[in-house]
Amino acid sequence: MKASSKPPRRDLLLIGGGHSHVQALKSFGMANLEGVRATVIAREVHTPYSGMLPGYVAGFHDWDDIHIDLGPLCRFAGARLIDDEVAALDLDAGLVHCLHRPPVRFDLLSINCGAAPEAPVDLGVCVKPIGRFLPEWDKLRDRIGPNAKLVLVGGGAGGLELALAARRVLPDSTDIRVVAADILPGHGRMARRLLLGELAKADIALVRGLVASGSPEALRLEDGEEVAFDHLFWVTGVQAPPWVRDSGLATDGKGFIRVDATLRSVSHERVYAAGDIAHFDDGARPKSGVYAVRAGPPLAGNLRLVLEGRSARRFRPQRRALSLIGTGDGRAVASRGPLAISGRWAWHWKLWIDRRFMRRYQDLPAMDDGELEGGDGLEAMRCGGCGAKIGAGVLNRALARLPAQSGAHLLQGIGDDAALLAPNPAPLALTIDGFRSLVDDPYRFGRLTAHHCLNDIYAMGAMPTSAMALATVPLMSEALMEDELYQMLLGAVEVLNADGVPLVGGHSAEGAELSLGLAVSGAAVEPPLAKGGARPGDRLILTKPSGIGVLLAAHMRDLAPTAQVQDALRRLDHSNAAALAVLRRHGVRAATDVTGFGLIGHLAEMLEASGLGAEIWLDSLPALDGAMAAFERGAASVLQAENESRLESFELRGCLPADPTVRLLADPQTAGGLLASVPESEAAACLRALRDAGYAHCASVGVMTEGARVVVRSTPEAADDR
């Protein structure tokens, strides 16, 4: 993908990573959208391909085979990826409300979020959304007992295919039943006859009827028959999620968005929809992945046309499509209209189609960073110096949307030439830090930056009292710049205010990329914690896991799954304020925060200041999930090599410099943990208190020793060299 030659003026927002949207993103990467900022909101950053789900259940595919990682695809498309769940739409204001972050704006909205099965009773597990079904299936497959009763409700192709797939991998004693009023609606008699034969051959009972009610042990059908179960899955008809039904969009009786032949909402011209969530006004289509796949290219084309100010084109989806229904034994039934036939060739045909589709989005072309050139006047002859400040209108509107800032020592904050703070008799702690954005989501970036900058104050044993911001936002339209600045500052302000710290002022400017720095002041109300107060025998306690540096580096090279990186960032979105309080109660003698120099770099500063050595225990190091695997795949931060140079003066016992656990010591951290020296007698109680306070991955990682030698070994007992 080449970089856009025009600064963004409009926001394109895609809700969901469904089959249509992955094709649209690929299209945007192959030919970029000029002057557009694209954003994807996805509940699951690894989007499953529904056509391969039965093959996964049957054991023909693994997890990676059936998922598309939206992270690399969004980077290829030049789109931001926000992992969150939609809660509501404000179509008049052009905002999408999410569960865990502030609203996201849009000028043009596309929805491809799928749907959920209709379950008449609140029992069992729905197969859609697939991302929530898969963990439940994996647990069932691994733990199912003998003579278990498995019931699947739904007689469509999906329900029958899953039942046959389950038969292949579950114990022979498992009693599998399909409950349905009818089977294969929309298919011909030949297909029904073939699938009934497959069910009989697999010893899967078909129970005819509709579910009326149920209990944790059995379903009751409308005719009074009871069907006992130990495990229950719903593969029934689908309905729209509540936020779609309540949005004000024109919908059908089940809440699906009514669209015209261009895939545009019939009631809101700024909204498009495709896949299961869409209902064509010229006639309903089956809720099948094949229709979402077919809608992808016309959706991408029409979004592009509308953003370019041109008219959208009509799309006429077929009314009947070929279905390839796997039978769980390496064969499939091919069904279209009144005709159907089965065989191994049909299964291999299905495998070829599915794998070809997935390769398009798993194996992406190499990206070309390109150069920012040309333009339409928005970016022409941009000033430097004070002329590069963000305009007063944009800045004031963004600041007005933030919570009001107040503090015990704040006399005058945002709005004057400088902040005025009342004198504090306690010694003053001052620090400044910041960096360019390390994630797509400006709100999360703001939160992580605030945690990172506050850590310097906590490492000194001080309490932060105020902060000032230096914010840089890339050139966009005023509306987009205001939104970007607001989202980033809101994330920072939420973290600051939660720790009792007001944002009292700062400076903003245009720049090449989004960045944020914070100058934080604090009061040393208790004796400050220096790096040099440790004593021999003190235990070294780390409050957070390490590994974010290598994970982010791996993610940039598509060597770490997006979901793994997002989970790591969520773990680091945690203040060290409570950790400092715990450490204080347990006699902490020295502390520092682990940041860019890695654990060994910041520990070395403590050792030099204390005149001591240390023993580090590799097996005790808390690591973020995936960090070790990222090292093994060849990923590393740009600071890794320089940080590792400190290892040359360390004594390695039972380990090698190339071991991932050794390399983790040098990994640069962002919003990382505090490294503290605690008396040996307090260490165990301190760790228990930290875990009770929410620091689940805290650990004792070593001990301070006499002399200047640093020994790195697997465990305290390990002594044999390799």
C-alpha cells in the first residue's frame, strides 16, 4: 500500500471484521483511499471464516487456518484497528459508542458485524458469534465424559454439518442429537435425502420439533417431548444485536438493516451494510457466508465511489448459491437448487475454495511506505515554529470536551499562559517523558503514555500532583484533528485523574505523526525512594510482566498475533499507584521503573547506586504471553542489541545469551512495572498483598548480593553450566 498523498478529511468507520469487510480492507490496501481516515472497530481482532468452522470442529483445520488477523490487514489498508464492542449508534451525531472507550466518529459508516442465533431459552452456547463458541467447543472436546449427551438445535446446513463434524472427534459413546422442525430449508429433496442418510450412518438422531422451554438438564418441545442434554449448542436462525435494532436504522422484523441495491441503508444515506446484518429490500437472502463473500467487492467499490463524491453502483446478489456441506469424514454434499451430489471430490473442492479465500488475507503483498507528496491545499506550505500550533478552534473544542480539572494545589490551570500551583512544603519531584504512538487507538495510546510517565514519580516514592502535556497531531481536517487530540488527551486524563492528578496545561502542534509527552510533578510526602537504598539479601520484586517491546516489534512484522498484543496492552493499562502503597507498607528500600533500558539496564543503575551485585532468577521472570515466541521468531526491538550489551559483564549460569528468557531481561518496556528492593522477611507478604491489589503477574525475580557481580541463573538452586 502506498501512503495517501492527501491528509485525511473524512472518517470511514467499519464495524466488524466480517467476510465483506476483509475484502474491502484488502481493496483499500491495493489502491488507497485518498483523503480518508479509515477505522475498524472489531470485537474479535482475529476474524473467523464461518465456512471453515465445521472443518475445525472435525479436526481438519487448526485455529490459525480459519482466522484472519485483522492487525496486518488493517496496516496494509492504512486503517486504524480498535478492539472493542459496539454499544450504540448515534446516527445524527455520527458517533459509534463502545463499551470500553469514548465514542468514535464517522462520516461514512459500514456495518458487517454478523448476527447471533435466536435461542428461545437462555441455556447452552450459541455457535454465533464464532469467536465465543470456539473456546466452549475446545473445552467440550477435551473434557467430554463417556456417554455424554450432546444436542444441537437447528436443522440448517450449519447445524447438520457441525453435528457430523462433532461425530468425527467425540467419543463413540457420545449421544448426538439434532433438534429441528425441518432440515435444510431452502435446499432440494435430493440434498435432504443425502444428509438424512449421512446422519443415520453417523448414528445421529434427528428429533423433529420446536423448542418451547427448557431446564439445565433437558429441552421441552412444543409437543411435550423432552430431550435430555449434557451439552447444548444453538445453530438456529439469527437475529440482529440489540444496538442495531435500537439504532433508528430501518430494519426488518428481526432487526436486520434494510439496504437497497447499492448496500446502502434505506433510511440513512451515510450507512452501508453487508453480510448477515443486511436485509435486501428486494427480497431476503439466506444468512450464509457465501452471500457476505459475494457482497465484499461491490461494498468496497461503493464505499470508494461515495467517498470520492460519485454515485454508488447497483449490486444484484444471486438468489441461489452452491452449498458444499461437509459430512465430517472427508466428503461433502454439493447442493444447488433441486440438484445434489456427494463425494470426496466435493470436499476437496470446498477445501480449495476456502483455502484460496483465506490466502488472500493471510498472505498480503509487501507494503510500500511511499512519500507524502502533492495535495489539495490543506497541507500546502505548512508553517513551522508557532505557526505549526494546532488552531485555537480545534484545541479549544477538544479541551472543552475533557472533564474539568481540579486539584488541591491547583490555583490556575488550563486557559491561562501558565499554570499556577500553590507551594507545597514537601520536596518536589519532576519528570518528563513521552513518545510517538505505539498503537492504532489514540485513546489507548493516551492511557499507556500517562501510566508510563507517572511511573517515574512512583519509582521515587512520591505522589504525583499535576501534569502538563505536549501533544502532536498529524495534519488532517479540523474535525479529524479535534477528534484525534480529544481521544488521546481523554485517555491520558482518565488515567491521571484516577490517580488524583489534574492536567494543568501544555502545548499542542502539528507533526508528522501522533505523539504525546507529559511533564509530571509530584510531592515526596514520605522519604523518597532512591535507586541506592538496597541492602544485601533484599528481594527484587517486579510488579508487571515484561515483553511488550518484542511483542510490538513482532507485531509490526506480522510475527505476533494481534489478539496477543492487544491482551498485553490491556495488562499494562494498570497504574502502579497501588503497588507503591503496598511496597511502602512492606519496607521497600529502593526502586526504579523498568522502561527503555530493560530490566537489566535499570537494575544496573540500582546496583551502581547501591554498590551491590545481584542474582537474577530467569524462571521467576513474569513474561507477557507470546513474548518468548516472538524472540524465537526473530523479532526484537531496535534497542534490544544495545541493551543486551550489558549482559557481557554478567555471569550466566545454566543459560545462554541467545535464550529468550535471557533476552527478555533486555527488552525495553512501555508502561511497565516497578522494580523494588524489599527486605527478605517482607517479600512473601509483599507479593501476596500485590496480588490482592490486582498485580497478578508480580514476582520476586532475584536477590541483592555483596560485591559487584551479577549472576543470571534459571532458579535459585540452579548451578550447573550448560
